[in-house]
Amino acid sequence: MNKDLPPARIKLRIEFGGLRLGPGKADLLAGIDELGSISAAGRRMKMSYKRAWSLVEEMNAGFAAPLVDSARGGAGGGGASLTDAGQRVLALYRALERRVTEDGRPETDALAAMLADISGQT
Amino acid sequence: MNKDLPPARIKLRIEFGGLRLGPGKADLLAGIDELGSISAAGRRMKMSYKRAWSLVEEMNAGFAAPLVDSARGGAGGGGASLTDAGQRVLALYRALERRVTEDGRPETDALAAMLADISGQT
């Protein structure tokens, strides 16, 4: 049986001065885009309502134009959507991720091939 | 005056099953290569002796061939060096980093250009 290479999970964090952009914020933006709601997007990530809002506020303050347009509602939360800036930031982050996950496949495969074969240990 | 784009700091973490490889372990490998000592490499990173050893043991166990060859010494620590596998893992990690920092420059520049201009706030 050929040795299957274990899949690599990539976590990319970009820091500009005080602002951090990583997988959590990117997935939150993607969830808002998909679900139309900050609280629903946060819930899907097992993130508290407060935490999801706080990340959105941090992103909206860190960029010149807000990334998320929202009507803060009651317990259910108002609707929310990505602005053009939000779509663009998410797309740029995903493009950077692909630099590693797709373009970097030769390196991640080479690393994977060097791992100890845990499953086959005797 | 042209707006200078704030520099992006990239943190890349690769996870294979239980093994994580990120900037801390990569810098530790680079320090061992440069300084010839696990404790000196850890000290330069403000890492405890115990933590530096623990990261090295984790890497040596996670890969099929050890990454660091060392003579565990006394308080001063014995000498240590990277094996061929260690050199290779470090080079592969740095190559993946460059996928983002160099090849990904268009994206990081585009993100930086979208940031709120904190310094110029009125």
C-alpha cells in the first residue's frame, strides 16, 4: 500500500501594526456573506455573539472602509452583509492562503513525506 | 507625501495531524543552526530551557528522522546542530513563508492599502 501523505492544515495570520487577520476573522466574514447574519455566522463557529461582534467591530475600525454592513437587532440580530471592501479583503486573504495550500503543495508534500509514520509504528 | 504601506508580518502555521510547525519552531531551528546550542537558541527567543528542549523533542519525535542532533549537557547545555532532515524542514518552511511574503506581495500590499490610516487620523 502506498503511503498516503497526511493532509496539511494551513493557518495564515497577517499582522499590520495592531490589526490581525487570520482564519477566524476570514471564516467569520465568509459566514456573514453566506448566512447574512453576524450572530448566525458566529454561532456556526461556536463563537459567542459578543465575540463575533467584537471581531467585526475590530475589522470595521481597522480598515478605511467598513467590511461589514449591519443593522444591530435584538436577540436574533439584524441582517448583515459584506461591503465591497469586505468582499475584497476576504478574497485577498483567500488568495494568500492559496499561495500556500495550492502553489506550496510541493513543499507541504515534501514535509508530509518526512513525518514519522505514526500509524505504522511497531 | 506618499502613503507608505505598513509592513505585513506573516505568521504561517502548518498542522499535520498532531504536529504543528510554525514561526516559533522554525526560528528555534534557525537559532540552533546559527548558535550551535538549543539553550542559546531558546534564550535568544526568551524561551525557557525546558520549553526549547520540549519543542526540539516534539519535532524529533514528529519526523521520521530527528531534526536536531544534540548532546544534552549540564546547565550550559551541550552542543547541538541541525541534521540534514532539520536543514530540509527549515528550508521547506521558509520556502512556504516566501510564498506569502514574496509571491503574495500584491495581496499584502492591496490589504495594506485598504487599512485605516491611523497615523493620519484627525
